[in-house]
Amino acid sequence: MNKDAIVMEKQTNAAATVSFSNAILGLILSFIPIIGWIIAPIWVIAILFGMVGLTKNYNRRLAVYGIVIGLFTFAYKILLHQLFS
């Protein structure tokens, strides 16, 4: 048996993936008037998981995208609320 075997671990950044997917879901659903406010925790989850994903050294780009899209969706909904209320 070869004792010099190389073991490669698969690197993942699940927090960044969750952040990006929640941010996209929140952005899409934010265009529906009533549902956009009901799913507000999705934006917060996207931003928080994005911050956790930034602490990892692998696939940080998805974490940044999740944070940016989550903040954009939040600002978009606040702006619409201010304009139409």
C-alpha cells in the first residue's frame, strides 16, 4: 500500500451559497407587493450568511454578491415604502 497518498478535501463555502440563493430569492419575490414584506427575513438571512461566508477563504465572491443583492433589495423596498405611503 502506498503511504504517500495525497488526500484532497473538497472546499465549500455553504454560507456564501445560502447567502446568494436567499438574496436572489428575496429579490425576485420583492417585486410581489404583499409577499415582498412578508419574506423580509430572507434579506436579513442573506446579509448575515454573506458576512459569515466572508470569513472563509474559499468562494468569497458569492458571499459578496449575496450581501450586495440583499442590501439592494432592502433599500429598494424601503424606497418603495417611502414613495407610496
